Amino acid sequence: MVEVADTGGWREASSEGSERGRGRLIMARLMDEADIDGTPQGTVVRLVKRLSGTA
């Protein structure tokens, strides 16, 4: 699990044609879980990738 926290606010993707808004899609496709918790105090992103097999 990876957790990243900061004091910035989360901004939803803007209108079509924008260069913003792909991060959430990329996280969801690459990870097993991708949660974003935005509060007035900041944003926390939690990413989980389950590994299978033996090392």
C-alpha cells in the first residue's frame, strides 16, 4: 500500500479538452484499489496493488 497526503485540495477534472483529469483513471487502471479522500485540511490518496506468485 502507498499513501500520499498533502495539504492541497482535490480538484475534479474540468471540461472536455483539458489537460487535467487523467490521474484518477490511470490510478484505477493500474492499481487494485485507488481511494482519494479530500477534506478541507488536505487530500489523502491510498493505492493498493496485490502481488501474486512467489519471489
